[in-house]
Amino acid sequence: KNFTGFGSYWPTIADNESADPRDRAFSRWLNSVEKIVFSSTLGEATWDNSRIVDADPATVIEELRQQKGGDIIVLASGSVIRSLLRADALDRLSITLCPEVAGGGALLFEDGLPSSSWSLRQSAVTESGALCLLYDRVREGK
């Protein structure tokens, strides 16, 4: 669902002169980076630099970590984030708390996730009052 939503909006924003320059820059970045789509139902990924993987996210992330390259970022996919939390495969967690009450929906931190410790690295408040929080994973012995 996430890939379909992102893929129907972001690819064209880079060339939209009426779009916010920050959105255009984000779109250019999204278009240029490799995108791995975890799905057992999608048949093809039409967005540039995208590929579909029907495998355990933690296993794929471990394989990616063995390759040269930069950071591995998960954008707005609660199911992938939960899978990585279960496998203790996240090093950093960025959470934005918005001043809205949705009244329902999927939970990011559902019952059954293992306990873990995190250290606040950075925080910021947006003009709308949202809190942008960046946490690093704290592991014993490291």
C-alpha cells in the first residue's frame, strides 16, 4: 500500500514547478535512490530504481548491510518497521508526533514487540506543532 501511494504521487513532483522546492528536492532524491518494495502481491514496480522482494525484511536488510552504500531508510511502513524491531535490526528511529488524534488505525508499537532501549539524538518542533524525534538504539556492550 505504501509503495502504491508514494509511487502515484512522488515521481512527478520533481518536475512540477508549482510544487514546494523542498518537495521537489525530496522527489528527486526518491526517484534516484534504490527502492525495495516488500510485497507478496505486487507484480511489478514501475517506479525507477524499484524492485519487489517477497522475503523477510530483516533478512533483506542484513544482506544490504553487507554491501557498500549508505544508510538504509524505511519510509512510513509500519509493517516493515515492526518486523525490523522484532529482529532488533534498527539502529535509528525517526518518529514524528503530529498534533492530531486519528481515532483508530494500525499501531506502530503493537503488543508482542521485544523491549528495547533508545537514546534521544535530536528533537525539533515544526511550525504546525509536530514533534520530530530522532532516537539511536542503545545496545548493551556497544
